[in-house]
Amino acid sequence: MAEIDVDRYQGPLREATPNGHVGFDSLPDQVVNKATNNGFCFNILCIGETGIGKSTMMNTLFNTSFDDDPRPHDLPGVRLRANSYELQETNVRLKLTIVDTVGFGDQVNKENSYRPIVDYIDQQFEAYLQEELKVKRNLHDYNDSRIHACLYFIAPTGHSLKSLDLVTMKELVEKVNIIPVIAKSDTISKEELQQFKFKIMSELLSAGIQTYQFPTDDQSVSALNAKMNSLLPFAVVGSMDEIKVGNRMVRARQYPWGTVQVENDAHCDFVHLREMILRTNLEDLRSTTHTKHYELHRRNKLREMGFNDDAQSNNFNLQEVYENKRVEHQRNMQDKEDEMRQTFVARVKEKENELKEAEGQLHEKFESLRKRHTDDKRRLEERRQALEDEMSAFIQRKNTVEMQQSQSKKGLPKK
Ligand code: GDP
């Protein structure tokens, strides 16, 4: 395209003050209204072994009893199960999708347990990319299924992370915002918990796993977020059971020796988790997913497709990239066709040889049968001949005997 010559002012941006109210100060309200009307979506992935408290935590977090079918415990591998719900608070609608990792940690061989999770996350990125690349795309109404937050449930062992945890987090860290939590933290003492938290963070650090950090660049939340970052991983307790404390009902877990209140920050970090992911950083989780994790996926995919920024600076031409892609595709198709033809010819030859071999075997069998038949016939003929000779000798003997008998009868004197 020919470049148009434009007279553009190059100096610093000049200030201009309207003489009266123009009305563009309503822009933030317009944005909020539009977003509120559209509704929001939030997708959470829960990773953790069966029975670690994932479903209970989701119910506790959203103060809802989500419907879900019972999960089997004897699957041969990990399966992901996504359930979507429509929630509403005042006039804000939230489409929430909870993805559970059914069967995670249940198998004896856990080597590839992370694979279905990685594939699921990639598939959601890929679906978004495909929509983005369409000529007639519809990102406005797009049903975004990309994972915004991954709650990683660590078993409250008090020792260290399991190798399955380290491997899985390492595979996922570039793809999703990981928020590690210590599950069922009411089962571990306060002192052990502090040591366990410290141990987990140092293990993650030495494995080079940088989990999601609450952002500290926005001054209004930086102090809170920085404090919360230092409390990670959150030690959580989940429960929907209510008990009466003073004159109000609180959610808690009751034991013979006492009560653990879920929303009491002296008992566990549940309120911090809820505050951080739902009340303060929900939008940051959504935007980080788009600008960091999805961006990385998109960049890698576009590079694979032959686009890159170097080409752009060297007078990048979409037509050229398309043409190269087309030629490469044709070459691949040609290679595939040649390969198929060669395979076909080889198979035909193989079949021909097999048939020839079978024919030879049949021929041999026929020959041996024919020979056996001729031998049998010859043997029978010989036996028949022998029998005939025997018979004629017998008849001869019989005649001789009969003759001798009649002669001797004639020669006897009459009485
Ligand atoms: P999931 O398989 O990971 O979804 O686990 P569930 O949420 O179904 O919980 C399994 C069991 O653990 C249930 O009996 C829960 O009541 C119990 N549980 C859930 N959260 C906690 C917790 O924070 N502390 C304790 N002690 N038990 C919990």
C-alpha cells in the first residue's frame, strides 16, 4: 500500500481545556455499565488428590452448594471435569466454571498425571486463538474457557512437597496463575504450619517455580497484596457446616476438643484467599491470563505458523507468509502422498509374494498327493496281479487234484 504523506505535529502533547462540560468524563461509567451488562466469566482449575477438600473449598469460597456428580476413585488416568454455574451478586452476573482434576494422584504410576491438565489448558488457549484468527470473529460473545486461576491443593503432610506436585507445577507455571494452598490445614499444628509454609516456598524457589504473585503496582492495593504474598501458600479450611458463636452463625468444623472457624483469620487463611482472589485481584487474574499466559501461547503458535516480528520489520508481507505456508503445505501433502504410494506398492508386493508362496505350497501339496496316489495304484495293481497268479495256481492245483481223484476212482476194482 502506498504511504500517504501526512503533516503530523511531532512535539509534546499540548494541553487543551474545554470551555464547558463536554461529557466524556462519563467514559468510565460507560465502560462499567457495558461490562456489567455483558456479565463476567471466571474459570478456576482445582488440582489436588482425591479427597483433599477441593469441592468443599469451592462451596465454601462461593458460599454455594454446587451440584456435582460423585467422582470415581479408580480411574486409570486423570480426567478433567468442567462445571459451569451462573452466579449473581447485586447486579453483577458471573459465569463461573470450576474444573476439577478427577483421579489426580490416584494411580500407582503418576508420571504423566500432569499431561491431561496441560492439554486442557492449551486446548482452551487454542480455541480462543482460532476465534481470534477468524475473518468473522466474535470475541465479544465468546464463551471464554481459558483458566484464570489454578488453586493447587497441597496435602498437609508438614514435610515437603511431593514430587508429583513439583512436576505438575513446573509444567503449568508458564500457562496459568498458580495459587498454592495447604488443604485441610486444621489437621496440622500452628508451629508445624509455619515451618511447612517456609519449606514449600523454598522448595518452589529452588525448583525455579514462580507461582502467581498478587500485583503490587497499583498503589491502592500494593500494601495489602505485598502482605498477602508473604503469607503464601494460604493454609485453608473448608466447611459449609454452621455453628452458633455468640449471636451469629459461622461456618466451622467441629471437633471433640474444639471448633475451627473457617472465616476467622486466627484459625486459618481462608478469608485471605477469598479476599485476594475474589475481592481484590479477580480482574488481575483475568487480565494476567490474557496478557501473559495466552500471549505466550499465541506468540509460540504464530511463530510455528511462520509469523515473526523480524519478518515484520523487513517489510513483512502477509501474502508472502501465506504463499510460503501454502507451498510448505503442498510439499507436505506431496511427501505424504509419495509415502502413501510407496507404502501401497510395498504392501502390494508383499501380498504378491505371500500369494506366490501360497501357490507354491499348494502345488507341492498337489504333487505329493499325485505321487502318493500313483504309488498306491501301482501297489494295488501288483497285489491284484499276485492274487490273480495265486488264484490261477490254485485252480490248476484243484484241477490236478480232481483229475487224480477221478482216475483213482476209475482204477478201483468193483465189489
Ligand atoms: P475432593 O475429592 O478433593 O473434592 O474432596 P472433598 O471436598 O469431597 O472432601 C473430602 C473430605 O474431606 C470430606 O469428608 C470433607 O468434609 C473433608 N474436608 C474438606 N475440607 C476439609 C478441611 O479443610 N479440613 C478437614 N479436616 N476436612 C476437610
